[in-house]
Amino acid sequence: MLGKFGATVNGTNPASTGGPPKRSNQKGDPQMNKFRFTIQALAIATFMVAFASIAQAQASRTWVSGVGDDANPCSRTAPCKTWAGAISKTAPCGEIDALDPGGFGAVTITKSITLDGTGTFASILASLVNGIVINAAATDVVTIRGLSINGFCNGINGISIVNAGAKTVNVEDCVIFRFSTGNGITANVTGNLNVHVRNSVIRDNTNDGISLTSSGGLVKYTIDNCRLSGNGNGMHARSGSQGTIDRSVMSGNTTNGVFADATASVGIARVWNSQITQNGGNGVRAGNAGGGTSVVQIAQCQIDNNGGNGALVGTGGIVETFSNNAIFGNGTNGCPSCTPSGPGS
């Protein structure tokens, strides 16, 4: 076909089509395609980074519920099922709270955190395992509050503080019971540690209610308004530990109510204003032929109806007594071989 000026353009007349001729199989500008590809790739990468950030974000407070799901974000409206499920979604120094009654499972803690079951029934049923393992850094603070920790007659330890341990472990308003192969609370660390136990019951454990030791530092402890009953020893202050027991009851334990027993270094228990009664062995005992120095101080205590001595001083042991204790009704009364430390008040 001829064009307007007698020329044929690709076999068509531009005037008859109203525009320039079209090319078949036309390809885009290579540089424009490269630009579009780059923009798309950047958009995809940005989305993936944003999604990963959201997935990995940790909240300052998370929640567990008896009807929760560990696939949830552990928010109040979408709580998790277990402590272990929530802990990875909780920021260091954060808190996990129990919304309603439930058994929330054993957990290992490796950072500063608070587990709080106050206001409901929050439980750990620890069959054949430790209820809580604390293996945190020496700068971390861990608080366990308002929990029932049940060893099911075959559990290991209720709360086990190991290795670096933590800077401070607080146990408040808890019940820890029926652990068969370990202790209610145990610390076996290599450095310094502070342990504070308040308003708690630790009972019916095969070994010690509380057992504390450090091989390379010092465990400083306070036990306030607690009941340690039905254990092997109530309180066992081992090598590298020293602290105070106040306003507490150590009763019905198989062997000793309070036992300072350092095989190296020192083990010290200062017992004030407390009742030490009806233990199968001794009310208080210091020393066990170890290589360390074991000390028990007693002041304003009632020590009665224990099967052995009210106060027993063993090899390497020292019992310092103020003249304000009531020691009566025991297998052996008085405080033979004790060191008087003053009249007290």
C-alpha cells in the first residue's frame, strides 16, 4: 500500500490508521526494566526485614493462661500457654504474669525476668525435672513470685540456681514441695549470689528445704517469714554461704532444722526470732568434720522437742548463742560447747 506521498510503510498507510506504525514483538528499554527490578527487590527486602523485626520483637510484659497457646504473641488478649513459651517473647528485665489458673510448665531462665502468679493459681508440675532452672548472668535479677511448684514425688529441684547463677534471686509468696532427688531451693554456683526468700513454704522434700553453696564466691541470703518443714534438713548453709533467718519456722525435718556445714571456706546461719521444733535430729547443728568453718548464731529462738540436741557443736563448728533462747524438751537440752555471745535483749 502506498503512503500519503506514495511510500509504503510496513505494508500499511499511516494515514489510514491514524498513527505511527506499530512494531510487533516490541521489547522494553533494558535500563527501565533493570530499574523496575531493583525497586521490586528493595520493596521485597524492606517487607521481609519489617516482618522479621515484628516477629522477633520482645514485649516488656507478657501473659500466660491455662487456655493460652504458645503460638500466640503472649499479649493479654492472646496469651501463651507456658512460661517457656512466653520467656522468649519477653524482653530482659520484663515480666510474665498469669492471667488465670493453670499449670505453666518447667522453665529455664537465662536473663533478668519476673514470673508472677499473684492473684490466681499459677503452678509448675515438675515430674522428673527441675521446676525452674536459673542460669543467668552475674548481673541479672530474677524474681519468682506467687507460684506453686510441685515435684510430683519424683522431681529433682524446685528452683535450681546453677553456674553463674545471677546477681540476685528473689523468691516471694511461693510453695515448693515434694521433690524427691534434690532440694526445694538449691544454689550451686561458682561466684557471688544474693538469694532472698520471703513469705514462702518449702516442705516435704527428700533432701534440703534450702541448700546454698558457692565454690568461688559467696552466697548471701535472707530468709524471712518462711516455713521449712518435712524436709531432710530445713536450712543447709554449705561452703561459701552466709545469711540470716528471721521470723521463720524449721519443723518436722528428718535431720536438722538448721545445719551449717562447710567443707571449705565458711558456712554461716544467723537465726533470729524463730521456732526450731520437732526435727528428727538436732534443732541446730554447726560442723560436720569438714575442712571449713561452720557457724550458727541463735538469738530469741524457741528450740524445743527435737530428737537429738537442741544445739549441737560438731567438728569445725561454732554455735554462738545469746542468753535469750528457750531450749527445752529436746533429747539433750541446753547448749553444750556453745559460745556465749552476750545477753541480747
